[in-house]
Amino acid sequence: MNNLFRIGCVVFAIMSLVLSPAKAQDSRDPEKISIGIGVEFFPSVLAGDLASRFQQAGFANFIIPIQLGPNIFIQPEFGVYEYTQDQTLPDSVKEHSSQSIVRTGFGVFYSNEPDKSFEWYFGGRLGILSSESHTSHDPVTVSHTEFSHQWGALYTGAAFGVEYFFSPHFSIGGEFQLNHIGYGAPIIDGIPWTPNDSTHSVWSTNASVSARFYF
């Protein structure tokens, strides 16, 4: 009996040593690739000139979260904004205005999952913003003519985020960001002047909330 007890104690000690590291490891399969879809919403927008060109209120991103093993998290993003307005001015002049914004980019992050319901991550984002506005009058008047503005901007940033899983397939999350957006003079059609040189550089802290569904 004593020998059996000793053997049992040795087996228990060996099993404890083997299983303890496994429990400390990330709960996800190192070889597993998880792909999902989601939406990212920005509760506030940048103030001033930049907001009217690239950051309209209520403008959200569609996202594709991709988890590569336990620690690599990639997230492409895409957003679109379209606005049109038609109105009749004095002297029966009809005015048509439109604006479109397209946002495309991706983020690459290091992620960690302390348990199956919680994840945190940090990394960087890179993307392109394009914006175009157009105004026309019918009939064309002397003081108002048809013109359009086009802007292009590059945005980069660092981000730290957390994600809470209600199930293996659905989560909500929040993210804190430090972003930089830089852009130059617009391309202008229909009016006889264009700025010779114009550069804009904006640094800002931003926050976002997201909902993700994993397949």
C-alpha cells in the first residue's frame, strides 16, 4: 500500500507539472484562425475644418476582425458617407450639393486573452481618407458656377483596445486611439484659382466602440 501511495503521489506530481503550464497558456488554439464581421462607431468626431471634410458625425466603419493564433489580431476597415441636397434659391435657381467620403485602412495588433470572455490588444493603424464635394446651379448664374473639391489624406495611429465575449461568436469592445491625419491642398475644378501650397497636420485622441461577430 505504501508503494502504491508513493507511486500515486509521483504520478499526481508529474501530471500537475505537465498540466500547469497548459492552464497558463492562452485559451485559444495556436493554429486556429478566426474571421468575423463587425461595425465600429466613433462617439465623437474631430472639430473644425477636418470634421467637415473627413469625419462626419455618425460615420461608422465596417470591420473584418481576423485572429491569427493566440497573439496576432488584424482588422481591415472600410467606411462610406454619402450626402446630397437639392434646393431652390431666389430667381428660381436650383442648387445641387453633394459630398462623399471613403475611408479604407487596416490595423495590426498584439492580442492577449487572459480568459475565454476577455481580450486586450494594442498596435497600430494605417489608412487613406478621400473626400469629394460638388456644387452646381441651374441655370448657371454669374456669381455662382459649378465646382468640385477633392481631398486625399493619410491617417496613422496607435491604439489600445479591450473586447468582451458574450459567447465564442459575439463580442463588444472599446478602443482608445492616438491618431495623426495629414493632407494638402484640394484638387479644385470649375473655379479659376487653386492654393499654391497648403498642408494640414492634425494630432488627436479618439475613442471608439465596436460589435463583432465571429464565424
